[in-house]
Amino acid sequence: MQSRHRVFAEDLLLPREEGEDHFDRVPDSLVLLIFNRLADARSLGRCSAVSKRFNALVPLVDDACLRIDRVITDAADADDALGLAGPRPGRGVLSHLLKAMLLAVLKPFGHCDAGVRGGGGDRAGKHGGAQQHHSPAQVLKNFSSIRNLRMELPVSDVGTDDGVLLRWKAVFGSTLQSCVILGGTRVDRAAAVPAAAATAAGDHEASQGDDSGSIPESFYTNGGLKLRVVWTISSLIAAATRHYLLREIVKEHPTLETVALTDAHGQGTLSMGRDQIKEFRDKPLAAAAAANRTQVPACNMKLRYAPMLELSDGTRIQGATLVVIKPVGEAGGIGGGRKELDEFVADAFDGPYREAVSALSKRRTYLLEMNGF
């Protein structure tokens, strides 16, 4: 004879009436909560094929995450897009360098395939067969109520050597509002040191070399300043290219309130909040003449530099550099206030890099200007 507990359990698992499904008793609001926690756009697409109910509920999710997992590049197409195809008189080493930089930065945006790939599709690709590729806008077209969107590219935009630190975060409306870049020529992990000792060491470094109004001599050696300029321009091009990629998505999803476009390696993040998205819709986007990206306006830059920065967890950053960028004429960048910009810079990165930003913010500031491009 079966136990009472077993009989009760079977009574719950088996339908009480033919054709009855216990999952139908779960309210739609709870199912939507589960879908919002799931977030992944491709997984939600699979869920929509399960039943008519799911197919009706999936488009109503508030939060979505789209991971773009395939990149296909074509150098000839990239040349045409950049307006650099074919020889032109008067172009020398500088144009070749700019072309190489733009090609490298735009590589992750050649073609984005975020669709669901089956085994047959992969086999067709291996044997030279036609394969369908979907843009992010196509993948998201059936989501009608997205408020918070996160997209992730498969690779970093700016190539760096091993051991080099480069992180950036940019906020865009119709154009660039603010950007912060953290870099270092080398990052070493060492034995952890007490926080008080690290703070004292940082204060000692900050007190050195601040009597002069110029950038320390060490910053110029071995192309140090040129390297920082390349980091800055490359990061801004990457951010502007990501911003251009969002134009169709923002247009087709009027419910959007926040957008973040990152990469799998965590190098850079493009962020847009409610005010920035509204501005993006209301003001025309100024596209760069020679590339599929938004035009970067003339900017003021505040640069801070430390030859060596040691953090409380033992991390040592050589050639640590912090660059804060805002368009010319903007009082404080985000929201027009100095306080808002300072908060944006302080919260731009997590973990040890947050501490690095705090330490660099105490050092002498060097002002630079950059023309739009």
C-alpha cells in the first residue's frame, strides 16, 4: 500500500481533469517576472515558441539582454564604409594610421548575428552555404515593451597588448555628453598590502612632481603622450560607433528608459538614460562623413597621471592615466553640473579600478583640447 505522502504527491502531479495544465494557474504577472529575470533575448525567443500564451507574454517583458555572438568582417566593405578605399593623392603615413585605427575599432560592428543558430545553419556555413544573419534591431523587433536594454559585443573594440589596462565609459544623448577613460601601460598583481599603507603611498606619490605646471618628463618618454592620445581617440571612435548602432533600436522602441552597450571583455560601456534617450529622439543625429558612427564634437579633456599607482589589494598600475572628456561649451557634462560629472567619474568602474579613479582624481589636472572628428 502506498504511503499517504506519495498518494498526495501524485495527486498534485497528475491532471485532475483531462487536458488541465497546472501551469495555467500561474498568473501572467508572475510569468512576466520570470521572463524579466531570464532577460536573454534569444532564450525569450525560444520561450515564445512554446505556447500561444508565452508568445503573447514574451513581447511584454521590461528587461532584455542581447548578446551578439558572431562577427563577420570584410576589409573591402570596411574601406568603402570609411571612405578610404583606393589610393588618393596627398595621403601619407597619417592617413594609413587613421585607416588602420578605424578598421580595428570598427571590426566588431561589421555584421552582427544574434539570431538562433541551429546545427543545420552551422553546417551550411562550414560548407559555404548561405546563412541568414540578423541585426540587433531585427532580433528585438517583436519586443514591444522593453524599458531596460543591455547589449553585449563579443570582443573589445580597441586592441591592446597583454598587460595593458584600458577601460572607458561614455554617456551619449544625440551626441557625446561625457566620457571617462582609465588606462595603464602595465598592470601587476602583488601581495596585498594594508589599505592604510596603500593610501599613504598614494598620498606620497600625489605630493611629488606637483610643483610644476607641466606634465612630468616621464610622460613624454617612449611615446607615452602619443599612446594616451591613441587610447583616447580609439575609445571615442568605439563609443561613437556603438551609439550609431543604436539609432534604429531607439527609434523602434518608444518605451526604452535605459540602454547599455558593453563588450564581453568589459573594456567599454556606452550608457544612455531616460533623458539621453529623449534627446536622442528629439535632436537629429550628426553622423561622421566617412564612417558609420556619430560625429564626435570638439572636446575639453582633463588628464591626470601617476607613474606608479599601488592599490589596497596589491594591484600596481604603471603609467596610470585618467582622462575625463566633455564637449566644448558644456558646463559639466552630464546634466550640466560639476557635481553630476564628478559622480559619473567616481562610479564609472567597479572593483580596484574604482579605487584607481579615486586616487588619480587627487592628482594634478592637465587640460587638453581636441577638435571634433
